[in-house]
Amino acid sequence: MFVWLFHRISGVILILLIAFKFLTGFGIDKHFGQESVEFWRALHNNTPSNITLLFLFIYHSLYGLRTIIFDLGYKREKELFWVFSVLGLVLFIIISLYFYLKP
């Protein structure tokens, strides 16, 4: 039940975060004035929001894929949950390390 609820909540948060990324991208592109570009750039390159976006994207997409596989007839739901949870964690760690620990 918690996983289903978190999947719904993560979808809403993803919509908000992606809208935030679009808005800050427009700010960087000088749509809100030349003098405010650095303000928008700082918001756009905000590490906590980027990490949250990455985590929610991986979680939401893998859980959606798990749901599709389950709907197609694969009946071992707990096995799918753990496989996709471990896969998601590994993907999140690898991508985070690649983007945020580069010299």
C-alpha cells in the first residue's frame, strides 16, 4: 500500500520539479531579464533538487515498469518489488556518483 501511495505522490512531485526546471531554464535564457540570470542559474543547478528529481524519476519509472510487468501476468509481485528496488538503488548510486563526485 505504501509503495502504491508513494508512486502517486512521486508523480505529482515530479510534475512540480520538472515545471521548476523549465521555469529556471527560461530564467537562464534571459526571459525574465538579463540581471536575474545568475539567480535563475543558481536555482537551476541546485543539487538537492537535482538529486530529488533523479531519485523520483528512477523510482517512478521502475515502479511503473514493475506494474506493467505485473499487469501482463507475472504473478511474483514481491520478487518484482525487490528486483526493481535493488536495481533502482544501484542506478541512483551510480548516476549520482558520476554526476556529483566528478573532479
